[in-house]
Amino acid sequence: DAAGADNLIPKDLALKIATKIRAGERFAVYVVIPMCPEGIPTSASEQDFFLLGTFGHDGIPVHSSGKTLLVNERGVLMESLQMGEFYYLILRFLCCIQQDE
């Protein structure tokens, strides 16, 4: 707060995660990232790098309507992204802390 942070959501999330870790509880974090911030990838190699090379198989590409985009086994999109549409990549991180007994 002293740094002038107006948005406390990241702080609240960090505190919730820290509480789960301290309690040894299982939890999941979902991160939603806007896709293609530098523009629409036009070649298969760029799409391949963006999806598979950057995020591995853990990312799920989704249209803003909620429709999941199809990808092949290499992580390359099976359909082209449309100019003016919004796409997101959803990442899920699971954590299960086991405390020493």
C-alpha cells in the first residue's frame, strides 16, 4: 500500500496461496493470459512456438465466447485466429503440499 498499489488482487491471491501452503492444503491456481499480445501469428512455426514452446501442453487456448480452440499433438492451432476477436490461454497450476509427519 505504501508503494501506491491501487490493485490489491495480486496481494490477496498471494496471501490465499501462502495460507494454503502453510496449512498443507491442496489448491489450484488458474491464470488467464490474453493470447497474441504482439499481433496475430501468421505462420505455423510462430503458433507452435507461442503455444507449445512457451507453455507446453498445460495451456488451453480459448475464444472469448468460451469455445476451446483445437490444437494438434504438437500444440499447433488447428484453426486460424481471426483479426478483431479475443483469445486467451488458460493455465492451471495444481499444488499439493505434503507435510512431514
